[in-house]
Amino acid sequence: MIVNERDTDEGLLVSVCDPEVVGETFEDGPVSLTVDEEFYGGDAASEDEVVDSLARCSVANIVGTESVALAIEHGFVDEENVLDVDGTRHAQLLWL
């Protein structure tokens, strides 16, 4: 998986994705999801590193089957809130 962390005024923004979806665009009717290298590109990370990033973030964007499954497995995302967009999975996490 690939993780990118950014400090913002609102807290830590984390993007996580499966490596094979970087640079891809997924479309399903009016929904379009581009996994932009600038936003999602980052460092390769182990499952433990991804879990650590998600535990510390204020906001996260998660794309790809493996990445979303990990977020669900560790209780960061509920399955019913995951979008399936043209063959990939996408979830957003916001801690209030």
C-alpha cells in the first residue's frame, strides 16, 4: 500500500491506496474518481504503518481493494459506507 501524510490546519490528512490504482481514473455514472499521483503518491507502507497513520489522522481518503479492506478490518471504516466505483473501492474517514 502507499501512504501520504500531510499536516494541515485542520489536522493530519492521510491518503492510502493500492499501488496499482495510482494514475487510474474510475467512473460510474456521475461519479468519477481519479487516483492522482500528486495526492495519493507517497511511500510504500506495511499494514502496521497504514493502521498507525489512520489512527493518527483527522481525515483520510482510501482507495483500492486491499487498502479499504484493511481500514474495515481495523474498524476505521464501516462496510456500508464504502463506495464501489468502476471496479475499485473508495472510502473516506473523518474524525469529529
